[in-house]
Amino acid sequence: MRKLTTSICAAGLLAMVTAAPAVAGAKEDQLALGKAVYLNKSRGNCVSCHAISDPDATQAGNQGPPILSMKMRFPDKRKLRAQIWDATKNNPLTIMPPLGKHWILSEEEIDAVVEYVYQF
């Protein structure tokens, strides 16, 4: 029985070690998608209203709050996602479009934008 347990543990450890690069690659892909959506003037167009400390964010707007201290402002990442999905829920007079509610961005794109801005 002990040999079987050891084999199962070793197999589980091997699976975790070999899956780590795939998870890291998926996270990098998600961050790249988030950045692309954030900066793309024909998709999310977040950069037209929100300043961010990314050197690729040229001509950022100042209509919305700047993207900084996101982990402190949104300790619960789900609240940040909900804000992006439909900002009118918390502020009916906001000029931010409800990006998820009106299907401007896909669920995958919203998740990617959340991950991207959460690092600032």
C-alpha cells in the first residue's frame, strides 16, 4: 500500500511541475489580451478615458479615474470585474459604457482586462 501511495504522490507532483509552464503561459496570454483590448481604440477603448502607467498607452484620456493602486482600490477582484461589466449598476450617471451588459466585450476579454489592470 505504501508503494502505491508513494507512486500516486509522485505522479501528482510530476503533473503539477509539468503543468506550471502551461499555467504561466496562459497567464501571459491573458495579460497580452487584456492589454490589447485596453489599448485598442476599436474594442475596449479603455485608454481613451483612463490613464495608465503603461508606456504603450499613448494619448490616454482623463475622463475616468486613473488605473493605479488597483489591488488597494479593489481588494476583491470580482468587484472590479463587475464594475467593468456594468458600471451603471453602482453609478447610473456614469459615462462608462456597460462593456459586458451591452456585449461590447466578451466575457474572456473582460477577464483579461481585469487581469491586466489589476497589476497596476
